Amino acid sequence: MAFAQTALLVVAGMMGTLDAGASSPAQPPAPATTVEAEPPRPYPTLVTEQTRADKAAVAALEKPGELLLSDGFETAEALNRYFEVQGAKEGLAAIVTDIAATGKGSLRLTAKNKGGASSGASAHLWFGARPKAGRADGYERIYMRHLTRFAEDYDQGNLNHTGGSLSAVAGDNKWSGMGGAGLRPVGDDHLSSRVEPWKDWGRLQPPGYLFCYVYWMDMKLDKDGHYWGNMLGPAVAERLVPLRGKWYCVEQMIKLNTFTGGRPNADGELAVWIDGVLYQHYTGFRWRSSEAVRLKRASLMVYIHKAERDNTVWYDDLAISTGYIGPGKVGALDPMTDRPPAATAPPASTPASP
Ligand SMILES: [Ca+2]
């Protein structure tokens, strides 16, 4: 809000100068303190090439961690662990068995044709609560992996928000930060990043290339005066347009910034892997101004701004970890069954446990 007011003051000052005309005395310049009230806002840097060239950096980035959960979407009960499922009653968010990457089931999300109105379906997961007493809730660094498949006829038109996202929030309100489209987080509230596709106004085949749609305290203002999510993608030559009807493994990592003497350092990171290959890596994020803002939520969604047809996407093998996961089966839990490894799994004839 402070930035918006400052910008308005500067614009008003410029207009006054222009209106004054060449022969009139110049308007006094805006006080310097007005402009300097907004501290520098560091912006992240794309460093994928440098990281790839540095074995130690890759090893650090791809170091395994503690698996927090995995979900193979094998039974209808799988949806119960999501605190918010938009579209479940209408069958727009459902566990289905006709299409799956692994095992028998997957999560199918459909944005119905609404004659040009917005449409969506989603599932939201909260992993903020820590199981061990005495540990703070939420996490400083999280890797979110999921398999995704766009329908053969998927075409969002222009705008969509379809993909998997990570959010950091302060406090334990699971819905915190939702509904903040067009608004810049102030730093002690929330941040988010979603890996989603963009058709570049029809220049690319649907669904378009994958990039991160990011909200955080140092994001840039859009030309239209709103803080829409900033687009942080790979180098232009490395943009990947997923083939529709094919499964892809997408993994996203957010590492929050540290603090020195209570002041936020610009040392946060954002990385994405596609099918186990590093796709993009950004460093230099000042994600948050408060240490209370920690990673606690993951979401899978389809959202079409102007839905003129049904658009469907499938998700499978979601995993959340404090370290790199990679494609394939996860260690502690089998995404095929959502149970511990085979040695402790019940015989095939035993009915599924709840
Ligand atoms: Ca599955």
C-alpha cells in the first residue's frame, strides 16, 4: 500500500510539471524522502546454467530430505486428507480409475464450460502442523512433486491457473492468502508459487510453456495497476510445452530467505524440475519479512478464466518432502498403494483398510 501511494504522489508531481507549461515556473520537485520511503526491492535472478555447471550446487539442490507425505490417489478416501476440495460434490474433483500414471487411480479435475465465465476445481492440502512437540509449524524449504497430464483437448483460451502450487503463510488459518489475486503480499502474511502453462496469447500450442506464477513481497506491479502473479520461467530457448495426453513429472522447490538481526536477506530460492531434469532455478528471493511465514500448504488445481469448453487435467503421485524427490517411487511410502513398502502390506485378498 505504501508503494502505491508513493507511485501516485510521483505521478501527480509529474502531471503537475507537464500541466505547468514551458513558460510557467517549474513545479517544485517531489521531496526526495517520498521516493526513498520505499526501500530497494531485490528481484530474483535466473541461475539455471550456473547451477548445472556446479556439481556441488546440484548436489545441494537435489539432496534428499524427510518425506512428509505421498498420495497415489488410489481410493475415493484419498480426498479426505485435503481440507478443501472444490468441485467434489459436482464430480469435478474426483478419484478416477480409467486414467492413472501409476497404480489404479488418479485425481481428475475439470473446469466445466461456463459460457465464458470463470470455472475451476481444486484440492488443497495442509502440512503445516508438525508431528513432534516443540517444533515450529511449517517449513523453511519444501519440495512438491506431482505427475500431471493435460487432456488431449485441453485448451484454456488465454488465461488459466492450472498446476501444483506451494504456499507459505503466517499462522494456522488454512485459507490464508487465498483470494489475494491482484494484491501484493506485504511480507508478514503469505507467498505462493504455482507451476502452470502459458500460451503467450495463442503463439504456442495449448497448454503453453511451463513457468512459475509467483506472489511475494517484492513482486513487480503489472502495467494495468494490479499485482498479478509475476512470471518466472526458464530461458526462452528452454521453454517446455507439455504434450497433451502425456504424463509429466513436475517438482517445485521453495527455499525461504533467512534473516540477519531481524532483517530479511535476499537469499531465498525457487527451482523446478521436469521429469527429473532441472528446468529452472532462481536465487536472490526476499520471500518474506517475517519468520512466521512458513511453507504449509500445497494445492492442485485447474482454473480457466473464460471457460468456453470443458477442460480436464489429471494428477497422480503427489509427494511433499523437505528434500529432493525426483521421478518414480518415493522411499518411505509407496505411491502405488499409499502404504509402507511391500513387506508390511496386507495380502491382495485383504480388503483395503481405511
Ligand atoms: Ca495412482
